[in-house]
Amino acid sequence: MDNNLGFLVTPAPLSRTLSDQVVKQLRQAILGGQLKPGQRIVENEIAQAMTLSRGPVRDALKLLENERLVVRYPHRGAFVAWLTLRDAEEIYSLREALEVVALHNAIKYATDEQVGELSHVINQMTVRQQEEYTQTEATDLDLEFHHTLCRISGHGRALAAWTALRDQVRLLLLTHRILHPMDFRENAVEWHRHLVDAVLQRDGQAAEVVLREHLAASFEATSTAIREGKLEPPSEQ
């Protein structure tokens, strides 16, 4: 593992447990691309960088393993998760099911003012198109739109399930955008604007078609990036 761990900071003595704070920083490092897919995470190095004992780090890695952001192998240690094509298929199929439910609920129950929150996210995308912004920022805007859709739907269980899946979706999107950073700028605003138009018209059939086409295109781009094999899974050594 690269010993350049300057992005880690010593946790302050807050009400959260030390392991919760380690989880937060490691999660941000993974999702922000500072820790790469397949990269080994050495407990002792993390503990030294954060001036902690190894216990909170070990507990944090267990929690990240439960989130499927980290994988651990006997006698080999912990690695940043490498999401395979099968993982992508599972994540996208579940994401699509949840968002279709949220979409129809939003059409049925969300007010025009709430739908306007989606337009606000699109406006942010439009503004950022005129500027230089990172793949991480682009991904955050994309996910913020879909999180907002689930939230305004009023379907609490769909929102909870989508939120639990969010970090894995983010990791997949970043895998694609590291290799194809322009795709988001060229396609995101158009897809999302068509979806909002259909929701405002309360046209469930049209909105579902747009959503499924959008997610299918996203899945195809992500799976292509995985098949290109430019990012390596954990070494067997």
C-alpha cells in the first residue's frame, strides 16, 4: 500500500466512537478515489497515520466490509473492493427496481414544488458544465438527483434501501468516469431534464421509459469500463 496517507487526520474526541470516525474517513477516501479499487489497506499504517491503536481501525474495516466497500481475505488482509460485472448487474437491477417504485410514488404524491427540487439539481449540473469539475463532483450531482427523487416520493422504505445502496452505486459510477470523464457532461442534463418533464406532466409511462433508458445507458457504460480491465482486482500474492 502507498504510505502517502496524508488525507487521514487524527479523530477529535467527539461523541462518535473512534471506529465510526475511521469509517467516515476511509469511506471518503475510497469513494473519492484516494484509495483505489484493489488497493491493500494495512491496519498498522492507517493506525499510525491517524495516531490510533489498531482496534478502531480493525472495527472500521469490518463495518466497511459490511457496506461492501472493503473485502478481506484470510492471511492476506483487507483491500478496497473491486466491483465485478456480476456486482454491477446486481447493483443496477436493485437500483432500477427501487427507483421505478420511487418514481411512480413521486408522480402520485409529490407536489410540483417538490419536483422543482429535481430541477434545482439539474440547474446545478448545467452551471457546472460551464466549469471544470471533478468526476467526484459530477457523480455527487448525479446521485443527488436520484436521492432527491427517492426522497420526494414519500416512500420511506425505498429511500432507506436506496440510501444503503448509494455508496456501491457511487463506486461503480466513479469506476466508469475515471476512464470516460466527458460522458457525464454530455449526457446527464438531457436525461434528467426529460425525466423531470415527464414527472411534472404526471406521465408515469413516459417517465418510466426515460428512467429505464437512463439507467440502462449508465449500466452499459459502467460495465464497459469494467470489461476494459484497466483497473485491476486485488492481487493473489
